[in-house]
Amino acid sequence: MSTDSPSRKTPLARGSLRWHVHMLMGSRPAMAGVVILLFFLFVVVFGDVIAPHDVREKTGPVFGPPTAEHLLGFDDGGVDMVSLVIVGTRISFLVGFAAALIATLFGGIVGLLAGYYGGTIDRLLMAVTDYFIAIPALPLMIILAALWGPDLTRATMLIGLLLWTLTARVIRAQTLSARERGFVRRAKAMGASDWWVIRKHLLPQIAGLLTASGITTLAVAVFYEAALAFFGLESATAVSWGILIHNAFAQSALSAGAWWAIVPPGVAITVLILACNLVGAYIEDNFGGVNYQPHISAQRYTLLPRRGSAK
Amino acid sequence: MTRSSDSLMRFLRRLVWPVLTGTATILLTLVANFFLFRFAPGDAADLRHIPGASAEMKEAIRREFGLDRPYWEQFVKYLEQLLHGNLGYSYQSRLPVSLELGNALQNTIPLLLIGLVVALVIAWFSAVIAAWNQGRTIDQVLRGAALAFYAMPTQWLGLILIFAFTGILPSGGMRDPFLFSDSAWDQAMDIGRHMILPGITYALAVYGQFMVIMRTSILQTLSEDFIVTAKIKGLTDWQVMQRHATRNALLPVTTLLGLNLGMLVGGAILIEVAYSWPGIGQLVYHAVIGRDYPVLSGAFILITTSVVVCNILVDMIYVLIDPRTRQS
Amino acid sequence: MMALAVGTPAFGQPNNFLRIGDGSSRVDSINPFGAVNGFSLLTVRTLYPFLVEYDLEGRITSDLAENYAISDDGLTWTFNIAAGATWNDGTPLTASDAEWTINTMIAFRDGATARFSSFIANIVEAVAKSDTELTIKFAEVAATSGDALAQIPILPEHIWAPIAGEDGSGLSSFGNTDPVSAGPFEIVRFTPPESIIFKRYDDFYGTAPKLDGFGVVFYSNDDAAVNALKAGDIDAAYEVPATAMSTLAGSTAVNVVVTEGRDTVFFEINSRAIKETAPELKNPRVREAIDLAIDKDEIIDVVTDGLGARSASFLPPSAQYWYNDELEMPGHDVDKANAILDELGYAMREDGIRVANGMPMIYRFLYPDVATGAPRVITMIANMLADIGIKVEPQASDYPSYAAAIFRDDYLNFEFGLDDFEPDNDPNRFLGIPTCAQFNQANETGYCNKEYDALFAEQAVTLDTQKRREIVRELQAIIARDRPIIPIYAAPTISAQRSNVRDLPPSPLIINHISKQFLMNVTVEK
């Protein structure tokens, strides 16, 4: 590649930011997912400002129905639901994010070490991983949270520490194959330190996958946050989507006919998880996934050439 | 002859490994379980919310449950009791934990199985339709629906369905206890009616992941060469779909079932609480509220053990139906 | 199908049958030594004879004992027991069953029968003089002897004696799933945790109930019970949430019954260890300011739909005779509260938190997650205290952890607490809560006042009810003055019944478990 050729006509460099944006624009679901995530991020940061009412103040009747000023009505304390859902975004998101961070870091390190060093370390780490995969996460989470007492930080740690296994598995597999690549072996043969090899050669290769599994884990963590809250195992005075659902359930919103106290937080959780899954799937598809082309389908009643056979 | 005995050996070896690791997992869990619960804050003595409860009374309760003994002594006793299938007594009901768990399990399993079957049926139909129409609107709608249901908090989906069907279908409990009928048919119908809403909730909550993986797997199968052969043999598209795609679509689902058993049980727990279903989930819920440690501990052992055992079974089924392991 | 389902299947379709539903409770045990919650105690009350019990007005009345006489020194009580009573397995029910039960409870009071230790504390022994005559010797004359006897079920000796074992441990671990009983109803089917079904026991020693039977179904949330009532699947629902009142009120088929309840929610101020951590809280003026800042009416409006009761005393108004209605109801006045704190020189910082003794007024606020009204009451109180420059850090936990945290290091780890208590018919045990003797047991604030303790001891042995009432009122005045616990509200008990249910009396308890008369006159029209 000559250094003086103008870059306008060359395709965007794979891995550059502009390339990522370009790729993303090509996938509508992924684009939607990213937009939703950005929207939630905005709400997390500016929630206090954009919430129309104070979530600590009673501004209407208990389980009051929606009005023009209070579009989603009121909860069991007469607090504006719109504001609650907006403010609740922060804790739900932060719990999910922190738990995903713990899981990804922990799982990533375990996977990396196991894949890179192999041998006894690999077997040992994978035995531990397999053990935690075999243990049903939600029941264990509930029981541990019950033993340690309801608390947001503890719940977050628990979720993170029980969700790292899949990341570890995936990253180990990727590291195993990356380790065998020519340039990695060359670097090792030339006496590069393990840390150097991991940092310079392996991390860039697993970064995409790590991000994908991080985002997917975020979705699962938000799901578990709501589940723990439903069991009353989070600090009840905090405002999160899971706690809003729990409060509505515990305070008999159904009997009061107050659908508006139940529906919005669940929709918010669903949308967030959906967005995470879309983005996660997109990253996975474009960094190691496989697309299959069927020989038959409703659209084309003829045989199609096998994928790749044209080349 | 040697060839087949060779493959039989390999087959057996493939079966032995999951059994070994599974047993190790269960043993480890039993040990971890003891220490988890002994180092929890608070115990049975503080459990009762009785004004004026005397110190002697609390001491008595502690003695009754052996909480005043040194840890190693408690541990030995714990292992001894486990050997006899004794999981201790519930703080709340004074009944053997194994009895409570057994009763709850009897109620959970039908709900779980029926929900799972319904989920697989929904998943299969929408996967076939989606794969058949790959890339079209209907494909996108079906995939979108699967992903959306998969993303919904299970307990919330349950509440929404209760809200929608109040007065039409029973939304609490497993049966009408005031149905004074000795007819088995009446009783079965009654339980069936009570199972509709929780069963559908469960199916909707879990079918999404099956649908997505079935669809991919069907597409994958349809892209393979033997499909071309089948077409050349003159089979119609639908026949091809039925004969090859379906069977192959079930393979990854077994794996998924095995991997996600824990998650499937988790979903059942949430649904049981929303619907007052008297199963393991509700038992755990009440044990959490009452901090009934023996029940929580027993439930943990039971759930882990059954998940591990099911995993082994799934592994075996996989070995049995996977043509590669069977023929090679 | 159920391993625990017991009893006779051939019950048939009963005519006059009461179907009860509840969304928050369940029968945890039908062993009297393990039964704790209301519906378990209702079951025990229904199955077993008691020497005496309460009537619907809260007076001691006869049950198994047709009458009793008290000796001149007041220490020996002689009971005449109904002749010809039988347990439902055909065995005669005699004074020796009562003798065995009471003496066994005394023998194992520090062990298996500890649940009854406070009721038998004053009893020396029980002696059966004949099949129909029983005497009980008390250690000292006490105002609470009748109340204590009303809490002691008489168990069939021929069933329980063999399982007791040497140390009595068999008593409390006995599942009692197929109980031999003698009360007005016997168990047909017990399917924990779902339901329990009773039918009339025809050889009951007292007046026969009108019902053929009754049953209770337990749901895991209040909504399910309300839905079942609306659908006609049950005849009466207990623990109906205040939020469901509006939807039920519209129906002509359902009547809602609201009763002033006994369960009272308290704001607790650490009265023991705060010398080290927050000396300002010792100041009665600060406590007054806190009381003034908490708007109880607002809390009652939000949490109980306006149905809860204000109380000037820590003993709620539903204690009726014992309630001190002369106490002044504390007002709600944020300005006055702020003025008090200003006057004390606790200046407000820029962030709206006051500083007292060089430290910001930020306090730990513990509560058990099962406390009535939690967590809504907690957030409301936190907001109200913020208005006077006091910040609280709420921390929820399960009940055992809450108790452990409160008592740890001799009350050193909290400043504020919140909990609820439900007084008995006799106020004795309840009044005993804020005594020094209850440290690390029922006394959650570490309040200790010799004057209070002396008066408390005095009321327990004052036989003249009028005089005892004066002392009880004085006790309430002391607590209202010192404010170790500030009553927030007494929760209402809300039940609902379909209009074809007749003569199901209301109760200040969630479910009446202190009187067999509760279900005696109920009829359910088809």
C-alpha cells in the first residue's frame, strides 16, 4: 500500500471508528439497539433534571389514574409514575452495568488465563467455571441475598459474581484459537513477556467478543435485578424498575386496578434488555458469528448455490 | 465386531464423564451449602417476633436446632443426616424439610414440564415459519416477538396476564380447595384450569431462546448439501423441511435445555410467586420471608442436584440422538 | 396426591360451609408448640379445649371448664370440667389431660415447651382431683392469671405423652399432621401451604356451631384473595389491602368490614447507647421536635387509605379499657419543630442538614422488611425528617438480622428504628416491652427507667381492675413523655365478606384466634 494514495476511495480501515459506524448503519436492529441504549444513557445522566416531579413527594392520590399532567398516573405512595420510571432508570442501569462489569472483568480474566496458559491452570479454572455453570444462578442468588440481607450493593456484587461463567467460556475459546495464530507464536518465540503478548496481541482480538458478552450480560443482570427486587431482596427505599414492579405487586396494584403502576417499569426493562440483545447479537455476528444461507426458502423456490461456492 | 465394541466403549466413556463431574458438583455443593448457612447472620432464635420472648425460650430454640454446638460437630451431624436423606426440620412448620420439598416438587414439575412443552411447540412453529420466510417481514416479526418475550421480566409478564384475565381464568393457587368432589376427572380439570395462566406465562417467557436457536439451526441444515440431494430425489420443499430440518433443529435445543436448566428453574420460581402456585418457588419465597434456613438450604440442595442430574440426562440424550457420536 | 393430605375423604358437598381466603399468611404449623401466626393459632384454638377463653367482647369466659372457684388466698383455682367430653378418636377427655398438659409445660419450660413459658411462669402445679375436677396452684396472686390460662391449650395425653421423650423434645418436633382434637371442628384435610379444611365435630363438649365446616385457602399475595372473593370462589377475605377498598366498595355482593386494629407501628429512638453516638437524641426537646415533624395523618392517608388510627399512647386506642385517652395527641408542626432545633443551636448547613454537638444530624434508621407499612412509611418519615434538617439512612433487613443489629454491642449500632407490635387482650406483656428486664429481647430501644419498671411490676399484681387501670394509664403517660417509641399509627384490620355470610364478627386481630365463639354463629346462605 503506497503511503501517498488518497484514502477517499479505499474502503474504511477495518476496526476504525468510522468503519464501525458504517457497519452499524447497515444493520437496522443494531442501530435501533444503539439508539435505545444511548437514550437510556441520557436518562441515566439527566434523570433528575428531566423528571417532571420529585419522586420523594406525594403529588397525587394513592394509585391515582393517569391525567394530562401525570401521564402514567401514581404509585402506591401517590408519587408520579413518569418521574419514578425516569429516576428508576439510573439504579436499574447502574446495577446492570456494575454487575456486567464485574462479570466481564472476572470472566474475561479467567477465560484469558485459562486459554493462554492452558494445561493445569486451564483445567483448574474450567473446573471452577463448570461448577458455577452447573449451579442454577437465580435460586443461588436469592438464597445468598436472603442470607446476607437486602442491599443494593450486595445484590449487584452477587449478580456480577454469578454471571461471569459464560464470558469465561467464550473468551477461553477465542483465546485458545488466537494463541495459535502465527504472529502470537512468533512474538512468544522472540521472548516477549506473557503480559506483553496478552496486551498487544490477544486483547485486541478478544475485545469485540468481550464487549458483546458484556452487553449481553448487562441484559441478564437487569433481568436478575428485577427478580431479586421481586423477592424483596433489594433495599426497598431505592427506586429501580424492579422495585417499582415489586412495590406494585406487594401493595396490590392489581386489586386497585392500577395497571399504570405495573406496566411502565416492565416495558422499560423489556426495551433495555431487547436493545442489549440486539447490539450484542450484532457484535457477535460481525466478529466471529456465521450466517447461513438456506438452499430452500419461501422466497426462492429454486435451489440456491451453496454459500461460498461461487468463489 | 471390534469396531462396534470400540464405539460402544467410546459411547460409555462419553456417558461416564458427565456422571463423574455431576457427582463432584453435587458433593461440592453439599459442603458449600453447610458453610453458607452456618455463617449467616441471625438464626432461628431471633426468628419469632414475640414481644416478651424470654432468653430461655430463645436458648431452647437454639438447642432444639443444634445451633449451640461447635461448627465441626454440626458439620458431622449434617453429613450424617444427609446420608439418611434427612434435610432437617423447617423452622416454621416443624415438618421435615424433605417432606415439604417433596410436596412442592410434585406441584412444580407438572407446571414446568407442561410449560416447557408448550414453549417448544410455539418455538418450533414460529421457527419453521420464520426460517421458511427468511428475511421477510413475517420472519422479522416472529423473531422480534421471540426476542421481546425473552426480554420481559417473567414475574411482570405473569402480573400482566393476571390483570388481563382476572375473572376469566383462575389466577391464584393450583386448585380450588373447596371443590368437594372425589372424581379424579373433576380434580384434574380443576388443576388444569388453574394451570392455564401460569403455564402460558412460563411458555412465553422461555420460548424465545428456543425459537431463535431452532431457526438458526433449520437455516443451517437447509444450507447443507444433503438438502440438495433430497431435492434432486424429488422431495417437495415441505417434505425436506419436515424430514431433515426438524430433527436437526432439536439437537441444539437439547444443548440449550441443558445449559439453561438453571434459568428455566429460575423462571418457574418467579411465576409460582406471582400465581401463588404451591411449588418450590413459593416455598423458597416464604422461606426467604421467614428466613427459614433449613428450607432454603434444602431447596438449594434439591434445585442444584436436580439441575445437575437433568444435565447429565441431557448429555446422555445428546449422545444418543447425535448421529455423529452414534455412528462414528 | 399430597403426602400430607389427611382425614376423611367422604366429606361430600357441605351445605353450610364458610370459605375463607387470605393473601398474606398461612398455617405454618398445627403443633401448638410451633404455631406462631394468626391462622395457626386459630387452628389450635379450634381444635383444642382451653380451660377458659375470651368472649367476643374480650372478657374471660368458660371453655372446657364450666366454672371455677378461687381460694381465699387467691392462689388455688378449682375448675369443674364438662363431663362426658371425648376426643375425636373416642378417648374420654378428662381433667387428667389438663393436668398432664400443664405439668408438662412446666417441666420443659426451658426447652421444648418454652413457647408457653410466660403463661405457666406463675403456675406451681396442676392436680386432677377427679375426671371432672382440676386444681391449679399459683405461686403468687397476679392480675394476669386468667389471661395466661386462656392461652394454654389442653392436649390429649394419650397421644402426646408417648412422643414427648425424656427431655420433651418430641413435643416440639411433632408434625401433628393428623391431630386428635376435641374442639367444635376437626380437620378434614390439611394441604400446606395451600389450604386447611375443617368439618363440625359432633361430640364437641360445648354448644354446637351452626356451620357444617369451614376452610381457609392461602394465596401468596393479597390481590389473589381479592380476585377470588370478587369471583365468588371464597366467601370471606382477610388482610384485604386498603388499596383494594375502592374496587370492592362498588360491588353489592361484597361487604367490606373495617375494624380498628391493634397492630401498631412505632418509630423507635435508641435510648441506651446514644450517649456515645448521638447525645443530642437524649434531649426530650429533640424528641419532641422529631415527633412534631412526623405527619401521622399523612402517613395514615397514604399507607392505610385513611383507615388507620392515631394514637397518643403506645398502647393503641383499640385496647379500649386500658387505653389512656387523656393523653394529648401530639400535633404536626414543622415550624415549631425547626424552632426547637434552632433554639438548641443546631444550625443548618448549606446542604440542609443540621449540626449538633459538632456532628451532622445524620442517623442510621433500621427496620425489618416485614414491618407493617414498610417501606412506604420509611420513605415518608425520611422525607419528613429531612424537612427539619435531620437526615436518616434507612437500612432494611430480615427480622433476625434486624434484631441482631439492634442488640449488637449493647445497642451501639443504630439511632432510629421502626417496628410494629400487636398487644394482647391483657396489656401485661405489651407494657413489659420497654422495661430493663427486656434488654436484648423485646426492648428494641434500650429504654430503662426504674420508675416505669416499678409501676409495671405493681400493675401485674394489682387485682383491683380499676386500680390496675390507673397504673396502666400512668405507664402510658411515662412513655408518651420520654418518647423512646413514638406511635405512628394503629393499622386497621380490613376484611371483606360476600353478602350471603351472616354473623361473622369483626375482630381487632387480623383473624380472631382467641375465642372459639368467633365462628360459632356464622351461617352461609346458598
